[in-house]
Amino acid sequence: MNTISHGILGILFYKILNIINPELFIININILIIIFIISNIPDIDIIWAKTLESHHKSLLHIPLFWIGIYIFSLFFINYIFSTIFIICIILHLISDYICARTAGIKLFYPINNKEYSLYKLDKPKGIKKIYKQNKKEKLDFMKFYLKNKKLIAFEYGIYIITIFIIT
Ligand SMILES: [Zn+2]
């Protein structure tokens, strides 16, 4: 899943909270930007990962790590903010699991090291980072990315639903 899709999914979740309780979950541009950024925090590991298929291997894509952070944060930070934060992160991990093409999610790390994904992973397609690919490799990756029509429908369906609900 790409950066915009992760951000939009977080915004969709926050908009649902806003519909349920508009006084508590107010919407303004600053809050939406914060939600967008939080929803993309796990993908910071793309900076130091050597390849696309390895970027899910850091702690930032490990559910247990975030559950630990959440429990820890409850002692110091407002629980409503902490809970919104953790749900945005969990939504990121769930959507990475659903949309995984080259890198899955280590759902049960450290109990086991297996990467899980809804569809079968094609690791060789993720041996380079997007910005390190030449033109032909980028085109090939784009074809590969667009091949699974269900995932494309899921990813862009979220855009349409969010635009429909938010306007
Ligand atoms: Zn991710």
C-alpha cells in the first residue's frame, strides 16, 4: 500500500469517530495532517531498509512492539490520543498485510519469524527500492503492482469512500 492510501485510511477512521462524536473528535486541517502522518509512521523503515521486500522487517512493522508502546504511553499521554494513535498504526499493519506483494507482516514476532500476507509474496520483485530502480524496472514493478485487481480495488475503493464520506 502506498503512502497516500495509508494516510487516507487513517483519515477515514478518524472521520468515522467524528461522525460518532463530533464534539470530541473535531476535524480541522491540522488534525487531518497529524492523522495522515501517524498513519505512515511504520514506513519510516523504508529509509534504512536496503530493499523493498525487507522494509517490513524492522520493529516498526511488528504488532507487539506497538502494543508495548501503547501500554507504555497510557501512563504518560492522554488515552484518547494514544488509542487513536495505536488504531492508526494497527490499520497501517492490517492494510500492509492485505496489500502485501513483496513484504509481509511478522504478525507473531518474536514467537515466530514468518511474514504473513493475504496473497502469496513475490520477494524477487522487491529486491530494489523504488527510487533505485531504472525506468524499465519501475515500469515492470508498476505492472506487477497493478496486476492484482482486487488489491487495486481495495486501495482505491478507500479513496472513493473517504471522499464520499468527508465531503
Ligand atoms: Zn508499511
